Amino acid sequence: MDSSFRSPSSTDVARYLIRNWKILFGLPFVVSVIVAIYTLFIPNKYQSTANLLPSQRPALGLDLFSEDGGLSSIANSVLGGSSDEANRYIVLLSSYSTSSTIVEKFNLTEAYDVAEADDPIGEAIDILSERSTFENMEEGNFVISVLDEDPVRAKEMADYYVQLLNQLNSNIVSQDARLYREFLEKRYNQLVTDVDSLQSRFVVFQKKYGVFELPEQVKEYFGLVGVLTARQLEAEVELEILSKNVSTSSMAYKTLEDQYNTITTKLEELYSDEDPQNLILNFNDLASIGSEYYELFFELEVQQEIQKFLLPLYEQAKMEEAKSLPIVTVVDAPRVPVKKAEPRRSIIVILSGISAFILVLVYLVARNSYVANKEYFDSLKS
């Protein structure tokens, strides 16, 4: 007895399938009918979609929320690039707070028939997550889609998602702007106090040393010293020449000598004048006076420059805190859908029929092979 395995020929398989054509086509047909009847009990779901674009924020001088700096870099990028922005939208819309708000707003625990569950809110949020999609499109737009058995509710939920997206973002931006404004306000107030203190010190210094505009006063001072020194040298030369021609007790010599002594006295007064009421500086203290003057002057200039820079930032931070711009602009508002989105009954029935046909076909081919090789399989058992 030949007990080796023999593969049926394609002709044998075809004949076997023809003999069992009622099973081959009948069972898939029956399955398709049963599935078609079953799909009639699946409730229709309608999809409402909102098509959005990121809002274009007007540039107001120093943009605190710009991508390249300002508040966005300090406040962890409130508005980032397009990809980051889309991720931001998804995070905000998928958050537990947003989902729970939607559930409570539309009483979804009742609508989804999970009110008797151990965690009705959590169950409703899970169903809501399955029925809500948030997509960032290649064209740069952002799409929110909501599936629901009630077409009106689907539209209202999509609308509310857009409203919550703008509201949540406004809250975050306002909070960041408030913290930044408080920081700037504290720094600015401290700066005003420092500037006032420096100005008071500067006034005291001016009164103490008679310094008002040090560079100009030094220029005038050395100009005057130079003129008097030149006149002193000139008088000294004239005295030297006159002493060789006339007696030192003569009237001409004494007059020129008095003039020389007067110039010398004035020069000595210039070098040692300590009266702060005079505009003439004290030469001996000029170095220390200049050092203190420029130290105060430089510090005051720096603080005033910082104040000039900080003031517009502070004012804009107050405006940013006060204003509330929407994060997205609605291109296509959600509408009440007319046609159902799910279930696609025809596709379900066709796929189930094809699947059943393939399974029956495989079964019949396998059975034909088993029957043709029954002796071989029996030998294996024994």
C-alpha cells in the first residue's frame, strides 16, 4: 500500500470545488447577509470638522512673544514654529482638563451610556478620545474632527473645542505675561530708585566740589592756567632784561615786578583753590575729583540707558497681559453634518463576504487534500 503524501492536482481541486459550489458561495453569502443585518443595528455616527489656521499676531515694536527672543524665550516658547505650534494644539486639546470639560458640558456620560460605570468620567473621556481627531496638515492648517451619533452635538462639540483651544492658550499666555510683567515691574521700580539715589549723590558731589561739567571746566581751567603761565614767563623775561638796563629800585622795574608777583599769586591760587563756590577747580585734587565724577557719571548713564531699554518692555508687557488674542483663526467653521460618516455598511458587508469566501476556499482545498491522502494520515496516526 502506498502511504506517501500526494498533492492533489489543480484539476482535482477545481472539480472538488465545483462539486461543493453551494458551500463555497453559499456560506459567504449567508455571512454577508448576517453581517448586513447586524450593521443595521449599529448606530450612525456623524462627523463635524473645523478647519483652522494659526492666527497672525501683529508686530508691536519689541515682540515679547516672538520666536527669536522676548517673552517666548523667557516663558518657554508660548508660540513656537509651525510644528511646535501644532503639537501645542494637540497637547491642549488632548489634556484631561479639556476632555473633562467637554464631557461635563455635553453630559457625555449619559450620551455614551457610561453613567453607571465605576469611573464614568474616565470611560466617557476614553470614548471621546476615540471619536475626536486632531491633525496637523502639510499645508499648515489644523483640523479638528468630532464623531457623534447626534449631528448637532458633533457640530457643537467641534465648535467648543475651538473655543477651549483659544481660551486655554489665552490663560497660559496671560499667566506668562503677568509673571514677566511683575518681574519687569519689580526691576523697573528698583531701577528708578537707584537712578534717584545716583542723581542725589551727583548733586551732592557737584555742590561739594563746584563741578557741573567737568570736561568743559577742566578745559577752561587749563586754558586760564596756560595764559597766566605764558604771561608770567613774559614778565619774568622782561624783568631780566630791564634789570640789566635800569636800577632794580626804579619805578619801571618795581611796576613790572609787581605785575609779575600778581600773576604768580594768581597762579598759586589756581593750583590750590578749594572754594566750591568758585568755578575754578583745585588742581591738587583734580585727579580724585575727576575719578569720582566719572564714576558717578558713568554709573548714572548706565542706569539711565537701562531705564530707556526697560521702560518700553515694561509697557508692552502690560499690554500683552491685558490683551487676549485667539491662537487660531477659523477657516471653515464646523457644520451640522447631513451624511453619516460611520458605519460604512457596504464596505463592511463586502469585506466580510470576501473574508468568508477565502476561509471557505481554504477549508475546501485543505479538506480535498485530506480526503485524497486519508491513508497517509491514517498511517501517521497508527
